[in-house]
Amino acid sequence: MVLVDANYKFIAVDVCAYGKNSDGGIFANSSFGKALEKNKLNVPKDRNLPGTQSPAPFVIVGDEAFPLKPYLLRLYPGSTINGDIEKQILNYRLSRARRVSENAFGNLVQKFRIYFRSINLFPENVDKVILTTCILHNYIKDNILMAQHFDPIEGEPNWSNLPRQGGNANNSAFYVRETYKTFFNSDKISVI
């Protein structure tokens, strides 16, 4: 299980569970999931969404396997949409955001072809291979990003041309999702 940022880099990796377990269960039992639930991470305070006065928490975007939490957004279930265009728009936006993690895995597999077949190693060594390839993936991403934005005249990075990146749920989790739904359906979205 990994957490991926907007630049396709792995920012949290947990390889201590078997693939047959559910993603939601793995997340809930991971150190990262437990720390989020207990509010023990240094997650920034709520901020206004761009161009609005609507404060919203920083969130992780997950698929249907994850529970809806104030810090974890997931799609509206298909049965609840029933022609609601605003819910469809939010689902579309969240699906696009989730593609970043899917693409990060695709990039990892393309770089490290060991993932094209079963890895014939002891489990503790497989964990090391996975962690190592994630670290190397990030290293390569950092150095490609640096090379693309290097100013050969000044001999320093030129950051000016970087693109701008931007279940049993409780009421606050539903409120967070509604806040993002309202934002993604407003005219403020053109600000991003």
C-alpha cells in the first residue's frame, strides 16, 4: 500500500501485508492508518479551497475499498448517484486524482521489470526489493525533474517554469466530501 503525491512520487510505502487482504483493512491496520485516525501526523490545518472562503481538510483519495473518513475521500457509491450531476462530477474528479497513483505504479513497473513476473525471493527480501525500487523511482523522478528545470546559464534550478500542481463514516466525513463536491461544481474550479 502506498501514498502517492501529485508528482507520481511515493511518499508512504507499507509492504507488511498480503495482497489477499482488503485495501481498507490493510490501511486501517497500518501504522500510517492508525496515526491518521489518532490525528498523530503533522497534517497541515484546514485551508480555504482556491478562490473560496470554504475551509477544507487535506485529504487522501481512495477507491471504493476504503472507508469514507474526514481525511480520506472516496467516490459516491453508484447506487447513490441516480442522475445527480454534482455527485458524478465529484466522482469524475476523484477518479482523475486516483489515476496519479495508478500511473505511479505503471511507471514503477516500466522502470523495474522485475514486477513483470513472480518475484522468486524470500518474503523478507521481496519487501526490501519493493522498498528499494520505490526509493529509486523517487530518486529518478527527482533527478529528471531537476534536469528539466535546470538553467544552464545560471547553473541553478529554474523553478519559474514548473507546472502548478495542485462505510461507517461519521458526519464530518460526509461534510468533507460535500465540501469538495460543492467546490468541484462551482465556478471557482477554473482558478486551479
